[in-house]
Amino acid sequence: MILNYIKIAFRTLRKNKGYSFLNIFGLAIGITCASLIFLWVEDELSFDSNFPKQDQVYFVSTHQEYEGEWRTFGSTPGPLAEAMKAEIPGVVRASKTRGLDLLFSVGDNVVNRFGRYVDNDFLDIFSLTFIEGNSAEAFKNPESIVITQATAEQLYGEHEKVVGKILKVNSTDNYLISGVIENLPNNVSYPFAWLAPFERYGRDKEFTREYGSFFADTFAELSPDADFEAVDAQVRNLLQEQTGDADSKAFLHSIKDWHLRADFENGEQVGGRIDSVKLFTVIALIILLIACINFMNLSTARSEKRANEVGVRKAMGSGRARLMIQFISEALILAFIATLVSVILLLVLLPQFNLLIEKDLVLGLSKPSHILFLLGIAIICGVFAGLYPAFYLSSFKPVEVLKGLKVTQGSATFIRKGLVVGQFTISIVFIVSTILVYQQIQHVKNRDLGYSKDQLISMKVTGAMIEKFSVIKQDLKNTGAISNVGLSNSNILNGGNNGSNLTWTGGVDTEDILISFRLVNAEFFETTGMELKEGHGFSENRAKDSASVLITESFAKLMGKGSAIGKKVTLDDTYTVVGVVKDFLYGDMYGASDPVLFLNYHDEASFMYLKTNSEIPTNDMLAKVEAVMKTHNPAFPFEYSFLDETFNAKFKSEQLVEKLSQLFALLAILISCLGLFGLAAYTAEQRSKEIGVRKVLGASVSGIVKLLSKDFLKLVGISIVIAIPMAWYAMENWLQNYAYRIEINGWIFVIAGVVAIIIAMVTVSFQAIRAAIANPVDSLKTE
Amino acid sequence: MKTILVSLNEATRTVNSGRHKITLLDNINLNVEEGEFISLMGPSGSGKSTLLNCIGMLDNFTDGGYTFLGQPVHRMKEKNRSKLYKEYIGFVFQAYHLIDELTVYENIETPLLYKNVKSSERKAMVADMLDRFNIVGKKDLFPIQLSGGQQQLVGIARALIGQPKLILADEPTGNLNSKQSEEIMELFAQLNKEGVTIIQATHSESNAAYGSRIINLLDGKIV
């Protein structure tokens, strides 16, 4: 029996090639799209899951209160880790860590790698696997370093016989390689390429032993039977006792939440990546749904052709259940073929998709879970898509259909129209969302930053760049490629050092206001294009500015009415405000930035900024800069980034939403069009006699095209009416996530509606015109 | 004494068309004995097809009694009814109604599938039937590749494969030319001789003459 079904299914497929193609291709696109999303979701959900102690490992963060608002920071004081381990019973291991880039050189082979200075416990908290060496011995010598297999291979071309070698670090220090550990997978929240004893880092840094400085990333492991709530509270108490600061609340952040639930608002966990994961899962399901709707639609549309077969089979003694099984089997076969097609599509598209989302996903067809998933999707789609046609087709009465009476299509037509409306509603919502996401991102990108990000190169300060700064600056300018050179202790785009222990003229509750500090050189402002609103900038002669500060406008406002020039700010010493700079944006690109205080002091600068001459081609300019850097800082590789690119990178997660929503909108429309195309073809065929009669009676081609298109356009019209409030509601919600956002403009809906109508018109008219220009003799003689 | 196969007692079939009630079959009384070959005659719309469909249990009488082999069909549930006709009745249609996607062989085999006949038995039965109708050479062809007469031959073979007691044929030669018609009617006569009860609806006097009894219908009544 089943064999019979399969046979007939394949023959039906072959006989109706166009229909089969629409059906299989539509479903295959849906399955491909859903699979891509689910691969991404799987990757997101698997972050940090390779570490075995999933229920025990925590990161210590703090909520801190400023101006009545709780903000969340990852840094904690150095002594906290040890104190937690010593004083809180549930904590079995704890490690303070400090993440840094180190420059490793082996002969001519020089690489820069991010890693961490850690306590010995770190190795066991994360159950790191040693390929060479072991966790007990690794850090016995404070001058030792443990590297990952990949780092070892990059440095030495192998990962064996590496232990015991001396590694040159930052071209001055020598570290002894004491172990090689297995590589970490890509989906790790706190990655590292090397680990070294914290002792080595903290040796000459007094602040690492004090509670006053929040600089470390602290990790802790709780005993399996520890009471989380109690430990969490004790960590909080411990920090408050030690700092005497009630506005700083430490809390434990579980390893399971590091990637997915890392957004905090006013001291509360408010989600994070998990929101995107949920959103995209829903979108994947919606796309599958559209594809299944297509399938149902096309199947029921073809019901008349199958009606006769149903009648015969019933007269031959088939019960309804058997017919349903037959039609569902057919749907399943189609779904399986579609799944096979989609596997091929996935193989072709996955590399492109990886580029798009900047991940390294693999199809993993050898994984049982993936095979099961594909089978599951095929079965669910097959059954779901086949169920309605099965019910509908098997309900035909043999007497009626065998007599050649027209199948009464009342309910089926209604449902079919409903399904088309559903598909187009979703498509229009996608179109609107795509436009709005794009607008929002452009809106923020075009925001006035308070400085010019173009023609700006950023370099991390390494080696002798500070010592030889004046020579380097002069040589750079002499090349003609660089007009200004600025220095700053922190990246202009990001936060950086801040504090609330200042007082100033006219200041009220100053300890409650977080001020950012920027240690810069005089030329920093000219380099970045920051605008001086009042007073004057810093002097090239730093001695003159030993008691001067520049502040931003928002800081000036905190000082009360009138010019801020001449007012005093007290940090450790008291400074006089000599200039006011226009507010600039850093950190959260959607919010407003904290007030900033600038000091003319560049000895601790971490970043060098170069304003380039736009007339010199980029390649020449880079070559010239590199030559200068090689002369004065030969031990370090020339590494740089363009600030506008770094700026764009800050929108990664929004841009992912943007790209994916474009992709989904396109796919949803494509699938919907396949369905509409099939339906139009069916309608044209079904009405061929009517069209023939009308033509004989003198109807024009355009009149008939209009007649055939009208009904479909009505459906698209209904979709627009339904989609607008849905899209408006969804996008208004999405925009609420951003403090700096666009207003939803009415014309977007007009555009989306027009686009949908045009697409539907093109799809339908192709069939309508074909039907309209056909010779009526052909359609009439068959009757 | 021959067995009564079909017994109709005041059997009536009405349909509602808008506000009107139309009587398609009006108080039909009819007994069909096993081995009979009945020809139903009458003009279009006289109720021949409706009567055949109701006897074949594809349609129901709305009133009156219908007994098939002593079992009261009018009081049966749909499920039992379908079991009954699956077992005892074969249909032959004017438009053949073969399944286009199936070969000759598979078309003939289909009723056996619904009767859950084992595969080996099915093979033997279909082979017998192909033999008997001299269409072994055409078993792998699709209906579209056959002439009308050949298609109807397959239709009859399909109706017979389940070894029914009763064959219901609605204008079996309506789409055929006279030569093909004659062959089909000869075949019916032959089958009837072998013991199959046949009820056919026909317009043609000559076809009707093959039957052992002619029943004339007019406006839903036997005249």
C-alpha cells in the first residue's frame, strides 16, 4: 500500500513539473532559512557550555549607583577573590584576572595575543586540559606562562616540546613556557590565548592589592551544594565591608548567563543576546509556516484534478482514513525531497551566511542531533502541510465528483484566500521592519559624535612610542600624510577611566556623579576635530597646564550658570577650567555620555590617533606611517585601525539584525510569490473556459488581465491593512530599546504597501496575461 | 429458489434545491435475484444513475427500505455500508474513471489493496484477470495510452477483480463507438452467464436487449 502511495506520489510529481517545482522549492527555501537560523541559535546557546562546571562557575560583577541610577560594571578589586575564598564557606575556588594583549616574539615571528594574568585556581575553575605540563606545576615559577595549542603552533610551528622554552614578551621580558593547553572553542565569552601568574602582573602594582581600585575580572567556583543566594549575599556584604561603600553591590553572574543574559538595567538583569535568539527562533518558525502555507495552498488549489481520483478510490472501497494517509504520505515525500534540496542549498549558502554573521558555523551532518532535526522538520512540515489538503480532498463525495460536477470550493477558497492574506501580511511586516531597522542604524551612525571619525587612524601605544613621541610626531608630519597626532589614555569610542571622587565649583552631590577622565596631549583636540566652545585648549608646553583642565559642556552645566572658565575642579589637587569642549559621544552609541574632564598629561597614553591627509592615497599613507613607526619602534609590529571602521563595528549586533531582516524579508516575499504564482496559474486554468467565452464575446486582453488580477490585489490590500498595525506595534517595541531613536514615519507603510502590490502584480500578471492571450478556440473545444 | 440480492421497498430519494424538494426516486419497489442482468432504461434525468448510485451505496435513499443479501442497508452505519459494497459490488463508469497516474496493472490491483489482500495473492488475481481479458501486453501502459474500448475493458476488469456478486454499470458504452460497444456488451453477457449479477443503465435499446429484464424509469418512477 505504502509503495503504491509512493509510486503515485512520484508520478504525480513528474506529471506536474511546474507545480512540483513551486512546492518543493518553496518548502526547501523555508527549511534552508530555518536551518540557518537554528544553526546560529544552536551556536548562541552553546556559548561557554564546553566548560564542565556549568552550575558552579560565576563571574563577579558590581552594580554601582550614580545619580539615582544603578549601572553595572565587570571590574572588581584585586583582593576580593582571595577574601571570598577565605571567608565565604561556599566558595571553593576564586581567581582575580587581568586581561591584556602581550607581544610574543620567537625570532622574526612576532604575534600579539590577548590573554590573562590569573591565579592558580583559574586553571581548575575552567577545568582546562593540559596537553603538556599540568595545572599543579604550571604556575610554580612566577615567570612562567601557559599557552594554547594554537598559540604554540603560531609561534613554534608545533605544540610539542615547547614546554621549557623561554618566550620573549613585549620584547623586554622573558617568560618560561610551563604548559600547553587545548584550544578553546570559538564560542567562549572570556577567551584567552595565554595564561600567566597574576603575581607577575601585580608585582610592581600596589593598586592590585587595594580595595580602592576596581580593575580585575574575578571568577569564582562554588561548591556543588553551596546555597547560591547565601553566597551571593555574602559576596555583596564582603565588598561593602571592605570598601565602606553602600553604592557598590557585588553579585554573581552565572556562566550559563554570560553570553545570553548579560544586559543589566538599573541593577536588574534585562536579557541580552537571548532576546535576539528568541526573536530569530520565532522568525524561523514564521518562515517555515509561510512555506507550509504555500504547500497547503497549492495542494488544495489542485484539488479538482485530484477529485476524480478520490471518487474512484472511494468507489473502489477506500475509506477516508486511507485517503488521508495517502495525501499525507505524498506531502511527506515532497517534504523529504525539499529537505534534501535544502541540504544542498545549505552546503552552498552556509559559507556566505558565515561571512554575513561573522561566525564559523558548520552544517555537521554527522551529528545525530542535526540529522534528527532535519528529519523532524521534514516530518513536521510534511504532516502539517499535508493535513489540510488531506482533510479537504478526502471529504469529496464520490457521487458528486465522478459525475463531473464542479467541486464545491466554498470553504477551500476562503481558507486559501486567508492563507494568501497571512503570507502577505508577514511579508509586509518584514518589509516595514527591514526599512525601520535600516533607518534606525543609519540614524545613529549619522549622529553628531562631537568629533570627526573620518580620516582618523588609531594605534595602540607600544614600546617606545611615548618616550619618542615628539620625534615620531615630527617625522609623521614630515611625511605629509599626517596632519595631526593625538594621544589619549583611552579609546575615544569607548568609556575608560572614570570616578566620582571629585568636587567642583557650584557642584552639588558631586560624589553621586560619574565623571570620565581623559589624559590627552594638546594636539588631541585638533586631531579628533573636537570643538572648543569656550576658553582655549592645552598648551604644547605641558608645564603650563599643570593646574589646568578642559571639560565638556555637560560638565560645565554641572557648575551652574555662567561661563565655566576660571572655575575650580578638585581631584587630588585643585585645577582651573581653562576651556570647554563640545560634548562628545562614547560608550553607548544610543545613549548620552557622561561628562568628561581632560588633563594635559600623556605619559600613560594607550592610544595614538593620526589625522590623515585625505589627498594622499591610503596605501601610500600607510606605507609612510609604517616606515616611521618601524624606525622608532622597531620591536613592535605596525598595527592600526581606522576609527570609522571601529565605529561601524560597534553596531555589529544591530547590523546582524539589519542583514538578517533583509534576508528574511526577501525570503518571505520570495516564498509568498511562489505561492501566489501557483495560485494565479491555477485560477487562470480554472477560469480558462470563462476567459474563452468572454473573449468570444469581445473582451479585451487588458480587461481579462484586470479581471484575473483584481481578486489577488484585493487580498494584498487586506494584508496591508492587517500588517500595518502589527508592524507598527512590533517596531515601536523594538525602538524602545534605544534611547536615541527614530520616529516611525507614515510613508514607510505606504512604501511597503506599494512594494507588496507591485510584487503581487508582477507575479499575478504573468499568468493573467498568458491566460488572456490564449486562443479561445483551444479552451472552449475541450468542453 | 434463487437468492434475492437486492430488495427495494418504497425506496425514495429526494434532494433540497433551494426552497423546493425535488423527488429523484419515487417509491421504487424492486427485487433483484442473483444471476439477473437488468437494464435500466429511461430518458435523461429519469433517475437511472441515482438508482444505481443508491443501490451501490455511494448515495443513500432518503426514505423506504433497502435490503442487500438480507441485510438492512438503510439502517446501517456508513462504515458497515462501505464494508458491504467493498465486498460485494463492483462499479463500471461511463467515463471509465481509471486513475491516470497508475498503470493498467495497478488500476486493476487497487480494489485488492483496499481489501487488504496479500501481495502474492494479488499478483495471481491480477495476472488471471489480465489473461482473461487478453490485456497482458498492456499491463504497464497508462490509461492515456489506451483506446476508449480498452480503457473500459480495464474498468470492467477492475470492477471484477474483487469477485463481486453485483456489477453496477452506468452507461458503460456511452463513450464508445458501436463496435467497441458491442464487444463490451458481449463481455457483460458472458460474465452474466458465469453467474455475475449485473445492473446497467443505458439509453440504447440494443444494449438493453442483452439484459434478462428491462426496467423503464420516468421521472423517478418505474413504469
